[in-house]
Amino acid sequence: MYEPSVIQGRHIALTDLEQVRQLLAAHPDWSRRRLSQHLATLWNWRNPVGQLKDMAARTLLLKLEQRGWIALPPRRQVPSNRMRHKRMLTPRVPVPESPLLADLGTLLPLEISEVSLLAGTRQRALFENLLHWHHYLSYRSPVGENLQYLVSDHQGRPLACVLFGAAAWQCADRDEYIGWNAATRGPGLHLIANNSRFLILPWVRVPSLASHLLSRIARRLSRDWQRKYGHPIYLLETFVQRDRFAGSCYRAANWRRVGQTKGRSRQNRPDGRPYRLPIKDVYLYPLHPRFEQRLQGDSLNPSPLTNPNPSILHDPH
């Protein structure tokens, strides 16, 4: 029996599910891409700057299929990003890899470039390639809203890659910190950004670089998000795998550890037991002094502040 659910931030009632089923029945020859584009148009599902959320619609269709409520047509081809990242011999973009041991001051001014809108450029290719080869989780093109920062020194030498994307749908310690419950979480979730990748290149040894970058990017991220997607960000989150990392750079940049994950996946094994995942520390970074009210739907004075709390966003470098 179908029960109304919130999927991809939308409340999906039984009437919505029936509309999806009728769409599939009426167009059995359509590709998954065409179906998701048509569904987004049918629902007028757009982001704040008016762009159709066809990728969100596609993810919604996949989740409906995973739950056994619909049957999608077979894939016509493997998505290009999966083909690229599943190749064992992905060529590296050549960059200098000689050890860089230096004080931060000798590398300034840093160039922090947001490259998510630069598809096909060397900067975007370099960002993806560096994460693919040097981050322990590798890289797959993110789905949904995201910002991608490529960091270089004053000589143009790449130093770091930082990726922010959609917030985790559910995190008990974060939700408790904000004051959310299952009913109130959905409307404000898009106002949180998740730092899902943070890479200092392995040959770069520069004290305080990581915390410096976190502070610098925090100062501009809400403006960048507003410019690209038409809405601000009030809170940053990240999940630090505690058996690998201490989270020192986040604490040095004034992020707040508020708890840890439970080590359980939302997906279950074939026998019904949940998959076990590494336990991660949960860190948050407010971008607004009234972030709780903003995330709980307070519409008074909604304009984001660039530097709302100097003590929070202080950059010692």
C-alpha cells in the first residue's frame, strides 16, 4: 500500500503517483530523460531562478522505482559521468606534483575559482580530475545544486578542491540542533549546503591552509549560491569519517561538532538488514546569526548576511 512520502523535497501524494504511472503508460517509448523533463514541466517544478528541476525529477523517478511503486523503461545508455569514472585508466591531467612545503603567506594571494558553470574548460576538467585521482572517495558529477571551488596559489599551482552540494536528507544530531522534526525539515533543507569533498592535494604541505580556505569560502558561499540558484544558504554541514580524520581544520575554522552519524544506510541488504557505514562526526557552520529561525521558516528580514558574526567567520590569516 502506498503512503504519502516526501521525496526530493516534494510531498508525493497518491494522486501524484497515479499521474506518474499514467505518464509512463501513455509514453512507453520515451527515454528516462524525456520522462523526467516532461514530469518537471507538468508539475512546473523549478528552482528559484526558474530553471526546470529535471534532474530532481529523474532522481524522484528512480526512488519511486526502487520502492517498487513504478517500473521505468530500460536505460538506453550508461550516463556519461558513470562511463568516465568507471574507466580504470582515466588519464590524469598533468600538474606539478613536486612537494610544496611553504608558509601560507608565501602563496598569497590565492585564487579561489568557482568552476561549476565552466563545463568543457580546463579549470572544470582539472577540478574533476584531481578529485577523481586524489580524494579517497574519488568523484562523481554531483546531482542537484552544487558549487565547485578550485584553489591555486599566486603562481597558478593547484592546491585544493572544495565541493559543496545538497544537504543530507536526514541527520538526527543536525536536525535536533536546528530544532527540526520530520514534518518541519523538508521546507528548509535547500538552505543548507553540504561540504561533500575537501581535498588538499597530497604533495601540498602548508600549515593552516585548510582552515584558511574553509573561512574564505564560507564568506562568499551564500552569495555564490544566491547568484547561481536564486536563494541563500544559512548553514553549512559536513561529515568527517572519524577513523580517517580528526576534523582539526574544521574546528580551527570555527565549525561546531554537534554529534555523529549512526553508521546505518538508508538502503537495506537483500535480507532486510541495513548496510553498515563508517561513523562520521557531524560538523555545522552557521552563516547567519538567526539560522535556526531562517531554517524553521521565519520570513522576516530574509536577506542573507555576508559576514553576520565576525567571531564566527574570523580568518586569522
